[in-house]
Amino acid sequence: MRLSTLVPGPATPAPGAGGGRRSFHGLVAVAGVGFGLTAPFTALLVVGLGARPEWAAYVVASMGLSLLLVDAFGTRFVPRLDSRIALAVSMLVFGIGSLLSAATTDWVVVGLARVLQGFGGALFMGGGVQAAVRLARAHERGGAIGSFNAAWFAGIATGPLGGGLVVALRPGVDGLRLLFGVCAAVNLLGAAAAWAFAPRLRSASRPRLGLPRGLGVRGARAWSALVLSGTGQALRSGLAMTIIPLLGEQLGMAWVPLGVALFALALTDVAVMHFGARFTDRRGRFAPLALALGWGVLATVALTLVAGPTGFTLGALAAGVTVGATWVIPAAMTVDLAPDPEAGLAAYRIASDVGMLAGGLLAGIGIAVGGLHGALWSTAGLLALALVLLLPVGETRRPVPSPSATAPTGTVPPDTPSPEDRMPLPDIDGFAVIAAAQDITLVPDRLAQAHATHTAYHPDLQRLRALPLPYIEPVTEPATATAWIANGGRS
């Protein structure tokens, strides 16, 4: 069991409260704006500075190197950082990388800056996703991941449109370099805002560098879910951020129409992440992901047939559905199958980093061998293989208990849990959220003691709730329960 707690800062709403979640998601959206301005234009800058298209794919994927390094050695470091530090430093590092890209005329420097930006992205994703999950109940983790990603990508969605408008101000590669300069300014301002306003969500365990221990990946289903998680990141890196932007440039689209098309992709991406993840919490994950993968096969094949801006925009809009679904649903599946949410998310992040590298590598090879159309056909094949891989994983959503529909009106059947019973015994992270929501601040030792006491008494509380007590006159709680216990458990 991991000992961790969420301690609100003096001016921060208690974690778990609606205001605290809104402020957290607001800052996540600001970070998304800073990260998203240049995301779909990186490959175009690399090509504009003289590199071949396949090398642009490798540069886009190079961020996966730093992401993998941090996620491999920082699984017990990044999630335990104060969220204010994680958010502020991530945007600061990302902004410095953007500034380097704006100042250089060598595409190799852009690649090195991209690796630097990966450290900022790893800080943000590792710390931010962990905080989002800790603020959610056990049966709402898919929605928490989806809401976090949706808030981030709601900011990122402004990038293609805003970026297209900025690039249009100056012709050629100078407009792209100007865009990276604007991106650097937004990130530096965002870092200052995060330092000033981010909620403080700390772990009681000391951050430690080192290889992950006990990620809990056991069995074919869990490993297949991780491969699907990597496939989702490969699609984002190879298809959404490389192949589709380069295809738009190949079609001769101007900057603003290209930005509009990429904005359309981002809109469906964000919408599916936000609403789709919550839908899968209620209805299951297998069928939505299977439909999204099949839809992706059709969308990528359709992109090979487009010949103008309208068809390209519609194809990008359709591809966004699959890009969004394969980002959040496999993540929720991984957490479902993991014995511990923190370990499951750490495994998911590592799988995603490998997927980013593999996606760029495969996209580059596909472009080098068969051009952009060959890369699109390869992507369709990858989606078909993912659909086959999904079959042995099956449904992973954990059922949520519900009252019996056959119970007489006004009665509760013996096997029906009360509203309190429907909440499972919380782990120490959930217990810390409950305490913080009631403005109770506990040092780590006291928190561990309180959680151990609650755990020890939980079976007795369950038995007490199951016993029928004959209330024959108005009573005031907790006097009746106290008297019943004092009477030796006799009514």
C-alpha cells in the first residue's frame, strides 16, 4: 500500500471539492494552450528547415526519449511532487524548448529542443494525471482520466487554429519560428500562473528516483491493455502530429485552412476524450474502443483518397474520434486491471512513451518507403491489428453495485448496500481526500494511524449496518446506536 496524502494549501479549496477541481482543470487547460500551439507545426518546421519528411516524423517522436527516461526512473518521484511544482516547472521547461526552436535555423536543434520539451511533458503528465485520479472515486477513474485529458486538450485544441493565424503573419519558415516564440511566451506566463494559483497536492512519501517496483502487470490481459495504450500514443504521434499535417501541406493548403482542419481534428479528439471516457465508466470499455478502432481504419483509408481542403478537413475530423478514444480508453483499462491505480498509471505512462517512439519510427519508415499514402495504409493496418488484440482483453470495467429493482417500496433488501456501503473501503489516498474535503489536515503518521483504525473497525461497522433496529419512536442519532451497543447488542 502506498502512503500518500493530499494537503491543500492555505488559499486552495479542499481537494475533492468542486471549486478545487475546477481550478485544477483550469490550470490544466492553460498548460494545454502552451503545449498545443506548436504541436501540429513541429513537423512542418523541421521540413521547412531542410529535413526530409521522414526525419520530421523522427523529430516529433524524439520527445518520447525524455518521456520514457522520466517515466522509467521517476515513477516514485514525479507523482509525489507538489502539484504546483510539477505544473510550473513543466511549463517552464517546455517554454525554454520552444524558445530554442524559435531561435535556431538548424532542424537538429529543433530535435534536441523537442527532447528537452519531453521532460516538461513528463512532469506535467506524470504529476497531473496522478492528482486527477486521486481526486476521483474508484468507479470514476476512467472519467477522471478523461476529464484531465479533455481539459488539457481543450487548451491544445486552440493550437492548430491559433498557430495557423500566427504563422500566416509572416511567410515561410519565419512564420513558424515566430509561432514557436509566441509559444515560449505563453508557457513562461503559464508557469508563473501555476506557481501562484495551482492547488497543492502533495504526497506524504518522499520522492525517490529509481526504476519502478511492482507495476503489477500480470497476465495476458494486462499486457495487451498496455500494448493498446502504446498504440494510442503511436497514433497521436505518427498520425495526428506528423502524417496528417504533412498531408495537408502536400495538398497545398494555406496556413489558415490547414489550421482549421487540424482544429477540427482536435475538437473531435477532445470531445471523445471527455464524453467518451465518462460513457465507458457507465456502459463498459470494450465496445466503444472496438468501434473507435474500426472507425479509424475507415478514416485513414478515406484520407488516402482526399484531393482538396474539404475532404482533408472531413478526414481529419473523422480521425480525431479514434485518436481521442485510443488515448483514454486503454488507460482506463490499464487502471482497471492493475492492483493499484498509481502502479497502473505508471505502467500506462511507460507504455505510452514506447508508443510515441514506435509511432514516429513507423511513420518515418512508412513515409520513406511508400510516401504519405503508404504511411496512411500502414496506420490502417496497425488499427486493424489493435482491434484483434482487443478481443482477448475483453471488458475490464468494474461493476458498480445498485439497489435491487425487485425490492418493495420503502424497504431495503438485506443484500442491498446502503449509500455508505456503496463506497468501497478507501485506500490511504482516498482516505486523505475524504479528510481534506472536511478541512481535516493530518500529518503522514496521524493519517496512517487514522486509516489503520478505520480499516480495523470497518467490518464491525458493516455488520452494524446490516442489523435491523426496531425504531418505534422518534430518536436522535447517534444516541440510539450508542444505547444499543451499551445494552449488549439487544434491542
